[in-house]
Amino acid sequence: MSDSAHVSSIDAIAAFTGALRTFDDDALRALATIDEQAQGALQWLERDAPVYWRQQIRLCFDNVSRARAALETCRARAVAGNRPACIEEMEAYRAAQRKLREAEARIDVVRHWAEVVRQEIDEYRGRITGLRRCLENEIPRTVALLERTVATLDSYADRVRGADTATGETP
């Protein structure tokens, strides 16, 4: 095995080093963006959505109370000794109760999906640990090694060119 290397282009090594550095920066930035978006989704599911649905439940309770009051008022009225059927009021009351149940069910749905998203984020983070470690540690070490290699090769090439000009030879 030979102890020498055949390097045909120092510029190619330097270009690769720059491309590797760019890849590292872009990949780290992409992972940070994914982390931010995942945290944003989780925050929405854990904080914002429950607040919204609790507000909706309060509004639904108010609507149920108003519909019940309108139904009782209708039932209390007697026209010529006859009690009205109050069909519209009964339908409004049932619709208000249905909307209340739906809003209450949404809280459970949001809670469920918050847990699912939290677990998926944890699994994602576990799976990319190796990639993140490579991007944060290995690639910077490799870039530093390549930069030192380019500097060493440039220095060697300068010495060879200097020696060739001193002897009158052309490289």
C-alpha cells in the first residue's frame, strides 16, 4: 500500500468543503424549523384549542339556558285555554343541547390528539438524535479536517512551485 495520495484538484476539495458546510447549515436550520413547527402544533393543541373549546362550551351553556327559558315561556302561555305546541322552541332547545354535547366532545378530541402529537414528537426526536449529533459534531470536524487538508496541500503545492521556479523547471 502506498503512503501517497493522488490529488488532482485542491479546488475540488475546497468546493466540497464549502458544499458540506452549506449542507450542515441548511440541515440544522431545517431541523430547527421542524422543531419549532412541532412545538407550535403541540402548544396549540395543549393550550389554545382547549381554551377555545371551553369558551364555546360556555357560549353553548348560555344558548341552552336561553332556549330552555324560551321553551318554558312558550309552554306557560295559554291562548284561549289551549297550550301551544312550542315546536320551534323545542327544536331550538334540542339544537342547543346537541351543540353543547359536541363542544364538550371536542375537548376530549383535542386532549387525545395532544397526547398523540406529543408521543410522535418524542419518537421523532429519538429517531433524529444520530442525525443531529452528526450535523452538530461530525460534519464540523470533517469540515475542519478538509480545511486543514486544503491548507496543507496548498502549502505543499506552493513549495513545489517555488522549488520548480528555483531550478528553472516548469510544473
